[in-house]
Amino acid sequence: MFFSVRTFSPALLGLALLAAPAFTSCVTARKYDDLSARQKADADGKAAAERQLQGTTAQLQKATDELAQLRLTQKRLVTDSTETGNAYRKTRMLYNDLNTSYDKLLKNSDRELANKSSDYNKVAQDLARREAELGALDQRLQKSKADNDRLADDLKTREARLAELTKALADKDKAVADLKARVSKALLSFNSADLQVKLKDGKVYVSLSEQLLFKSGSTRVDPKGQEALKQLAAVLQEQQDVNVVVEGHTDNVPIRTGTAGMSDNWDLSALRATEIARLLTTAGVAPARVTASGRGQYVPVAPNDSPQNKAMNRRTEIILTPKLNELFQILDGNSAAPAGK
């Protein structure tokens, strides 16, 4: 009875091979070789089957992993599909709301258009009115600009005249100061109690006391007074642009009754001023430059309450005033000033 070699395990097959010599009489060499070949073929088949099993196992594991991944993907897609559906429904609701709003706008468009047209007409009218106002304002602006230019030119002219006037005043003040200095120097030898030179209101005042010029109640100038007037006349001859005003002053004591040619202190002051004016012109001062004026007792320099104050009031003032022709020309716009002013 024979068994197939494929039914034996490798261990039994080995035992059989070891026992082969004992059975040489029963098994031929050819069959042995045949069994060995089958054994090798079975081993190779087993190895191939094992390799195939390993490959199949690996493919199964890969397929299992891919299946798990597909399930995750499916789950994510389901979630995304749900969210997409929700978003779609919200979008659809918004779309419906927009359609409703659009329909309302369409229904109200005519009324709104009419209102807008009315507003446009109002705006157009307002714009036209404002353009008219703007035109009027522009005309006023142009007129104001012309007035401003004219005023600017006038201001420049006035500034130029002011500069001229300022210079002329400065020159006049300098001339008056120089005149005072010359007069003071010429009359330096006379007693200051009898003769004073001072500046007042832009003029030079030469005040001469009665004691220097006249005896009480007289209109004739004493020799010492005549000498003072000659020296003053010498200075005035060098100052041709100076006008001379001679003012006679008295105290409040009435003149003696019966004084020849005089009724009161006004007569006395006028006659004394005239006599001094005559002496100045005799000494060389042009008569046209000299004015004689009697002021009487009405312009005192001190109260007539004491002999000393009364003596101060009995005086003659010679007022020297530079001619202001240049100043008048500037003030009159370069027109000629009256002569003697």
C-alpha cells in the first residue's frame, strides 16, 4: 500500500529518506528522485503561497486604510453638505428679501422720481438765484477793488505829502531853534531881568521889559533899548524868512489923565508897539515883515497884585515866526500859500 508524498509532512518525509536504505529492496532509485523533486516543488509552492499571502495581506491592509479614509471623507462631505445646505437656505432667504425690497422700490420709484424732480427744480432755482447773487457780489467786489486801488494810490500820495510835511516841520523847528540861538547870542550882553528869549508854540519870543525900553508913561525908546533893537534887527536882516509881530502890554493901572494922544492903556501899548516896529524897520528890517499890535492890560503874565508882578506885565514882546509857505503848499496840495503867512 502506497501513500502520496504530498500527504506527508516534511518531518515524516525526512524520516522516510533516512530509512530509505532499509527499503532499497522495495523502492527504486527513480521513485526516490521523483519524490525529492515533488518535495522541492511542494516547498517552492509553499514559499510562493506564503509570498502571495503576504502580498494579499498587504493589499488587504491598504484597502482597509483606503476604506477608512473614504469613510472620513464621506463624513466630511456629509458635514460640508449640511453646512452648504444651511448657507444655501440663508442665501435663498436673503435673495427673497432682496426681491421683495426691489419690488417695493419699483413700486415707489415713480413717487420718488417725482419728489426728486421737484427737489431738482428747487435746487435749480436756488442755484440760479445764487448765481445772480454771485454776479452782484462780483460786481461789488470789482467796484471795491477799484475803490481800494484808488484809496491805495491816495494813501501813497498822502504818505508822500506827510513825509514832506514832516520834513518841512523838522526844518522849521530847526530854523526856529537856530533863530533863537542867534537872537540869544546877539542879545547876550543885556540883563536877563530886562530881556528874555524863549521858544513857545514853534515861535521865538523876545520879551523886553518897560525898564529897558521906556520911561513910565512914555512911548519913546531909551538909548539902551534902541541898542538892543538894532542888534535884533541885524539878526533879522539875515533871516529873511521870519515874520515879526510886535506886541505892547501894560499893567492894569490907568494912564494919567491928560496924557497927550492917549485915552487908556490900549493906546499906550499900541503906540509903544508902533514905535518899536518903526525902529526895527529903520534898522533895516523890511516893513512888510513887521506887524505892530497893542494888547493893553488884557494879556498879563502875572496877577496885577504887587509892584513886582505889575512890572512883569509892563513889557513888549517881539514874536518871531518863520514863514510857513512851504508847509501851506504841502497842506494845500502844492498850491501857493498866501503871502505873509
